[in-house]
Amino acid sequence: AWQGRSIGTPKLRLVEFMAFMEQQGEPDAYNKHLYVHISQSNLSYNDALLESVDVRQIYDKFPEKKGGLKELYEKGPPNAFFLVKFWADLNTSIQDEPGVFYGVSSQYESPENMTITCSSKVCSFGKQVVEKVETEYARFENGRFLYRIHRSPMCEYLINFIHKLKQLPEKYMMNSVLENFTILQVVTNRDTQELLLCIAYVFEVSTSEHGAQHHIYRLVKD
Amino acid sequence: GRQDQVPMRKRQLPASFWEEPRSS
């Protein structure tokens, strides 16, 4: 059911992704605030198929030189490219005090045993400002290989960015700043250099009382 | 930063791109 309805290809599928802040020493859900969250563990045929976005509409929001989105897409495979529009939840009640942990967790699954490399590039006006590269090994569980990046510390740039964003008095001002803030994640097979997933993230601030929201799109080139 | 980008609102994007879901 997940094919065409979620972020994934027959080789690698995103199961969960979240960016959060948490009061250390009390790792229960009550003290954890999710800025953004994708959970793709309970998909059914009732879920809608993903809409598509022409990748050329967002080229300039991501690095355009060597290794940029255009070059990546031309190399393909095109079914590995996705766009996520996040409505981030900045409405946290957790006090920002020493000891608060800012983290990112993600989980992927695959029928294949690989070593994967995950690159996350934070971009401002389409230009990369910081990159994190992580390597993950597979763990066999319930008939498939799981790749888990657990509680990866958020970089200082992002923490400061969130702080400054939250200081803005109006949501439209936050959205205006977020218009030029994007993140590009590229997951490759470390040993073959094959691209497994490429996820482009763009943002607005959530106005919902139900926390972070998102839409997922396939990136296409007609 | 660059100031010459076309605003997202003026790009060809699905209507849903501007509609925040009511719940996840």
C-alpha cells in the first residue's frame, strides 16, 4: 500500500522522521515537543496517492552547482525523489533551558542489507549553509533490514534558527523567513554510490492545534 | 542572501501546497 502513497522506493522506504526538543532526564512523550514529524508505518489503500510537483519549480531552492538537485535528478532514479511541505509546530510549552536536547530521529527499511549514507543539507536562499553526513548499518528485524538514526543532535545553526524564528511576533513573518529556508536529504548506498532517496523539505509554520502537519509530493519532470 | 527568487506563491504548485492538513 505504501508504494505511490509515501516516501520510498522498492529499495528503501522512510518509516519515520522527526525533529524534536526534549527535557533531558525525562524522556517520556509528555516532555517531548515535535517540530516536524512524518510517520509512514500505518499506510493503507485508502490513503490517497501522492500528488506530483515538477522538480524544476524548486531547483533554485536547493544547491544548483555540482551535486545540486538538478544534477541529482538527472542522474536519477526519478522515483526516489520527493518533496515534503512541512507546517512546523513552534508552539512548544517546554522552556528553553540548559539541559534541553534538540534532536532528529529517522528510520528507514529495506529488503536489502546495505550500508547507507545520509546527507542532510540546510540551505538558505538555495545555498548550503551546513551539512551533516551520517552512516548507518542495517539491523535485521521482522524480515526486513532496518536503518535507524536515533536522536542525532541538531546542529547549532538549526537550534539558533529556531530560537530566532520563535522570537518573531507574527506567523506571516516566520513564513517569510521560512520561504528561504530548505533542507535537502540524500540517502545513498555507501558501497555502490547508488542514490536511494532524495527528499527536499520546505516549510511554513503550523496554525493547527493538532501539532506539526505535512504534505508529501513526488518530484517529476514532465 | 539572494533576493531574486520567484516567490513560492507564484510557482506552479498543487493547491494542496497551501492547504495545511487539519490533522496528521
